[in-house]
Amino acid sequence: MLVGMPEILMAQGGSNLKTLTFSADDNGILNFALLLEELEAAFYPAVLKSGKITNSKEIDYLTALGNHEATHVRFLRGVLGTNTLFETKDLSLNQSGLNALLSDRTKILNTAVTLEDLGVHAYNGAGPSLTNPTYILAAGSIVSVEARHAAGVRALLDRPSTETVSDRLVKDADLNASMNPFMGRAYDELYTPKQVISAVGSLNILNNPINGSLVA
Amino acid sequence: MKYFLDSIFKAPFRTLGKTLGIALVVPLFLLSQLLTSSLPAAYAQSSSQSPTLSPRQVVEYALTLEKLEADFYRRAVRATQGGSLAGVPEMAKSILVSYGQDEAQHVTDLSAVLLTLGGNPDGVTIPANPNYNAILKRDPFANPTDLLMAGQYVEDLGVAAYKGQVQNLLLAGEAGKVVLAGALEIHSVEARHAAGIRFLRQTLLKADVRPWVRNASEVIYQENRDNSPIPFSNEAFDGYATREEVLALVSPILTAQTSSVSQSDTSNNQSNPSNNQSENPTSFPAPVQGLW
């Protein structure tokens, strides 16, 4: 159950924003995944608080998604332990950017699709760079749940559960060819962390600067 | 709750038996004797693990499953075109067509990869008439309820099957990189399919199901794993299945049909131009006959 609002929604955007520096190794990748999970875990409670979703099935779905993402956050923090790069309170959300995504049902559900699709491509893209076998199994156990989320919310919108060509966040021509043996609707392509960060940036919800060799 | 069921179904045999019938325990036991490959690596945090399957073996295994899935959807789509499934809503028909196209694409592309690895995709075969009745112990194409139930089992198992190979492919190093990337690209699409069918069951059939797995009893593989650092019993984490476990489950389907079922159709041979059991070059055990 979600108890109260996540810390991230209470965070104030001050002048001393923590810069998130992701290294190109297992710890950097897990911290990068943690950031995406934190954003998702912040989004769903904000959606429910907005009052813009009134259909009981949609509330049920979005509540479950929020719980799953919060669980992923706790899991990743547990795995990272002292290697955790940032606390939830270190993240600063752009409230006006977030509010713009909460304007109505359609905007909310389409944003959820974007976040979930992006999560899928991000985990897929990071997988081959991991070195610890347990980490890639853990990433696999999470990414298919994100894919189920994406498909579920797409279904609520009568959108196809898989991504049509026009539907993709990164176009074929911009994909890293060596990372992607297969392309098209039947595949969830691998995005580089840099591509993921660019897509996150276009949502305009995170104030923290991001750098490091992983996203260079 | 999954953790509750975890305590009930600790033994994988009992979990499998619950859904598919206790008869599966027998082929599972036989297969454990027949399989020549070693047991999968323990899921420890050791970096000194070695893969239990080569990238080529993983592709051969995946191609078998994809051929089966593609064939399953071909038959389902055919049954919607005036057959026993003619009455299913358009929404479901278009999804069956779309998912079938995805699986056929996986077959095409995995076949190409297998060639580059020195394998023979035409040698990876399924029977002309797989025994799909093994899934539910009745014809899964007879009505929409059974079709979607069988489809959910198949897709969820596909997700678990790909997930069960990511460690093998990672441990193969550079030799496994392309196959790993391809497997990841497919793995999450299978999850989208599974979720889409689950959504159809919830929406059209009012089934108590969600796009994600809420309960270990919803799937035919072992969802919960003791002694894993990953909390598979939590619904925020999807389970995996080893090749041995998956083949034990699909072996009854891969058993050649000796008696006709309503959807048996020899015209399907066009998809398996060299469908001949004797040509099978993989290390798969011979289909277990006569257990059904």
C-alpha cells in the first residue's frame, strides 16, 4: 500500500541540486535503473492524487503500478546498499512539468505508456553491459513487469500492446545498430543510457543535472 | 498472495501438477533422466559461473518455442475465420493476428541468427500437428475462453523461458552478446503479449486476472524460488524457467498427434519444409510418446 506521498514529491528544487553521476559499470547501471524507478514511483501517486482518473479499473491498474515501482525502488536500494548514489530526497521534481503531465486522463495514461516503454528499452539496453549474472536476472525479472505495465496501460487507451513504428521513442535510424540485431514492432530495442536520459529530459520532470561516463 | 502460495507450492512438481494435471510430473521425471545437458548454474553472485548452454543451443531452443507459438497463433487465427472461434470480438481477432505476426518474425530472425552460428534452422522442427490439447487437456481452439487461457499460459511461459537464458548468454561473453541482445528484445515483447491476452481475459471474459502475474498459481512454471536474492514471490518481479523445466512442460505438446483433433491441419506443413523428426540436430530428447 502507498502510505502518504513519496519523499520525492516533497523535495524542493533548491540551488544546491545534487548532480547525478552515473559510472559505466554495474553500480552505475543499477543507480541509473533506480532513477527511472524513482520517477515512475513518484508519478503514479501523483496521478492518483490528481483526481483525474476516475474509472475504477484504471485506478486499480495505476495503484498496482505505483506499488510495483515502489517495490523496485526498495529492491534496487537494497542491492546497491552503500553504493547507492542518491537518496530519494536528493531528487528534485519540476512541479510545473509534472503538473503538465497530469492535465487529463489521456495525458496521464499516455505519459504512463511513455515511462513504461522507456523503462523497458532502458533495462534492455543496460542488460548486456552488466557483468554480475544475478543483476541481469534481476533486471530481467523487472523488465518484463515493466513491459506488462506498458501493455496494460496501452490496452486501457486502445493502443496496441507492442510499439508500432510511429510509436517509438527512438527511431530506427538513431538506434545503436551494433546493440540491436532485430528491429521493428516484434522487438523492444535496446536504448543507450544517453538516449534514455534524452527521453527523460523531454518529459521535463527532473531538475537534477545528470552526467557520468554511462550517459556520455 | 504469492508468498502464501509459495509456502503451499514449494515443490515445482506440485505447482506444475496443479495447473496442467499431475500427468506432467511423469514426463518431467523422464526428461530429467533423458536430458544430457548439465543442470543450470546456481543463481549465486559468483562471477565464476559458466554457461550451461551455448548461444547456439539457446537459439535452437528459442526457435523451437517460437515455431510452436507461431503455429499456435496460425491455428487460432484460422479458427476465427469461420471456425470455432468465428464469434470472438474483433479486438481479440486483431490481437491474435498481430501477435502471430510477431512470433513469425521471431522465427524468421532467429533462423537467420542460427545460420550465422553454424546451425540449421530448418532442422529445428515441431510436429506437423502439435498436441495442443496437452495444454488444457482439451482442444484450446474450441472456444474463446479456452483459447485465451491457453494463450496466456503459452505467453507467460515464453517470458519465463527467455528470462531463464539471460545468464547463460551473459556468461558466454562476447560470443553471446548478439544473441543476448536479441533475446532481450524478444523477452519483453512476449511479456507485452502475455499482458495483452491477460487484459482480454479480464475485459472480455471478466476473468479475475491482470496484465501482470499476481499469483504463482496463474502460471505453469515455477514462479517462486527459494534461496534467490530476487524476490520472485513478489508480483513486481517475474519468474524464470530453465530449459529443462520448459521442455518438460512443452514436451507433451511436441508429441506428434496420432489421433485427429478438431483443428488438426496438415496444410501447416508449409511452415516446416523439412519437418522430419530424424533430421532434428538439436540435443532435445525424442518426444515422449503415449503418456497422454
